Amino acid sequence: MQLSSSAFADNTNIPAVHTCEGRDQSPPLAWSGVAAGTKSLALIVDDPDAPDPAAPKMTWVHWVVYNLPPGITGLAAGASGSGLPPGVHEGLNDWQRSGYGGPCPPIGRHRYVFKLYALDTVLPALKPATKSGLEKAMHGHILAQSELVGLYRKKR
């Protein structure tokens, strides 16, 4: 399975429009090669370099999405919220709000890891719908996964 974005290539800079310094809109994503038998897809976006890439102490969660239909081949820019297909759920990010929260590193250049999972099941509504809750629900159901890494350093 391949995951990509028309906004940035793997291990290159994420455009400011997709960050706290821009419109903070989710970037466009595309995928192909979804495994046979996939019933749903899940997406987690996080920053393993928080708060300082020179001394990371935690992984900051930016977006949690699950129950994406396996027949779609991506998400348009700004899909978080009303732009998602029916039946898709967004979980809480580490700002304690639902939906996408773009890169906003306090110091240094951070990595943002977009992880797409093909699952052999459609997940029930998660309570709470957090990264850890999603990872627990996905356990034993992952058919394939793919990653895309974007980079960002604040300009201000």
C-alpha cells in the first residue's frame, strides 16, 4: 500500500497552509494498493519529536481518523470535518478537539508521520476516540500499513 500527498513528497516540507501558520487545513492525501479483504482504513498523524527534536519527550497526536471506506483513493485538502465521507469518524487530537490540527512546533524542525492502516473490519464507535483507543481497536485487524513523513519548522 502506498500513501502520498500532492502537497509534499516523503521527507520534505509541509506547506504552511497545512499548519498553524496558515489555514491549518488537512493536506490532500492519496493512496493505492489497498490490500484485498480491506473493510476500512484508519489514519493517524503524529509528531514523534515533541516538544523539541533535540530532546523529544512525547509523541503529539495531530489527527485520528477511522472507518474510511476502502473504495476511496484519498482525501482532498481540508477534508477534516465536513469533507469526510459519511460514516467516517474523527477522534481527539492532543489539543483535545476532534479533527485535524496542523504542525505547530514550539522549537526546531519536526517530523509529522502520516500512518495509513488497512483493516479487516469496520470499527465500532470508539469512546474515547483517541490514538491509543484506535490502536487498541485495530490490534489484530491490520492487513497492511503505509507511512508518509512531512517536515515543518515554524517561520515565526
